[in-house]
Amino acid sequence: MSAAVCGSKRSFFEDIPSPPSASSSKKLRRCSPSSPSSVRLSPSPSALNHLQSIFPHMDPQLLEQALLECGNDIDTAIKKLEDLCLGAAEARGGKTCTVEELGTTAEQAGQSSLCKWNLISALAGILTNNGEAVAAAVTIQNPSASENMPADGAEWVDLFVREMMSATSVDDAKSHISKLLAVLENSISKRAAEETAQNFQKVLSRNHLWISIFLFWTSQKSANENLMLKGQIEAMIQENTVLKRAVAIQHERQKEYQDKNQELEHLKQLVSQYQEQMRTLEVNNYALMMHLRQAQESNSIPGRFNPDVF
């Protein structure tokens, strides 16, 4: 049996639209109920079991409904199901068919019976070759889906409502909602990261501005302080030079004073020596005068003087 790979009903996660298949609409019209008598038939247990063995992954209620819509004819039901999948695959050029495309074809054909939706739901339950159901034709990482991301809360609410309305079953609705929640979480995380980065850049720019102002103010203050200190240093150097000159002058004066004092002491010593010599000379002179007087008094020849003495 040839099997066509069918995905879930087209939703937010499927971006590429495809034209509806004409053969699918014809097959749906053939399978649609034409009289109330077909709905009142009860399916044969053996036929239903046979359909379940051929389509083990389909919902038994969907198989039963398909069998009833086809007049309890198992061959017709199998053929219609296979032809419906094959026709949808051929119309897409061998690509995966989606449930929404089949539903659109049935709506364009004017079929409003319950068989249309049951068959579409049955096709949504067909599994891939590895046994895993195709949840969506496009994953969350699809760039085109990211471009169509809702911008505000109202659009997200509308998107959730559309996904709930487009779901074919409870499991399908859970799958759609879980994927939407994952997309919403990623969107919130991405937006929060972007806002955090923007706020961080703003804080950095603001801090950079304040730091620049502080550095400029500090440099200006340092320059003023340096100029003030330079002036003070120059004044202190001048004062130091004046003090050095005053100290040198005072030292010279002190040296001159000491020299004069030494000279005065020397002169005092000389005066003392001279005074001592004068007293000695006076004593000697007095002694000589006394000797001379005595000599004159003791001379025997008066009026006669020795020429050698005088």
C-alpha cells in the first residue's frame, strides 16, 4: 500500500501555502453523504477491524465514520483514503500534504457534512515512516515564521484563538498551544534580552558621560591645584633665597665681630705688657737716679766730674 505523509492542520507553524487539489475535492464529494440512509448504516465489525489493521495509527471512530460515509464498503473506503492522500501528494508535487489544504478543497466544493472533517482528522493521524507524527510543516525556527511574530498581546490572543479553532482534536490543540507557548517564551526571552542589552548600553553611555565629566573636572581641578602649588613653591623658593642671603650676611657679621673681639683681646694683652714694661722701666729709672745721687754725694773732688760718665 502506498502511503502519503500527512501533517497536522495548517496553522501558525506552516508558512508556505499550496493550491488546493482538484482531485481531492472530487474524492471528498464522492465520499460525502448524499442521503440520510447512508448515515443510519452501522459498520461491520470485520470491516472496521480490517481498516484498523491497514491504518493502525488512525482513530477507530474516524475509521468507523469513514466506513459509514462510504456505504460500509471496505474496498471503497480504503481506495478513497489512499486516493485522497495520493491525490493530495501529487497536487503538491510529492510534498507533504496538510490537513488545512484538504479542508479548503472540501469547502470550495461545497461539502459541509461531518465526513469531510472526519476524513481530514483521519489524515492528520497518519504517521511518518519512522513512526513519529508530523506536528507542523514548518518548525519554530523557520525564519518566515519569526517574521510573522505577533507584536502585542492582542495579536497573541488572536493567534491562540485561531490555533484553538483550527485544532482537529484535543491532542492537536495541546500540541499547537504548547508550541505557541514555546514561541511566546522564546519571544519574551529574546525581547527581554534585547531590552536588557539596550538598558545596559544606556547605563554604560550615561556612566561613560559622567565618568568623562568627572575626569574633566578632576583634571581641571588638578591643573588649578598644580598651578597654585607651583606658585606657592616659587614663593617659597624666593623666601628661601632671601633667608639664605640674610643668614650669609649674619654669618659674615658674626665672623667680623669675632675677629674684632680677638683683636681687642690681643690689644688688651699688649697694653698690659706695655704697662708692665713701663712700671719696670720707671723702677729702673728711679733706681738709677738714686745711684746717681748717691754717687754725686760721695764724690771727693767737688766740681770735678769724670768725663767718661757724662
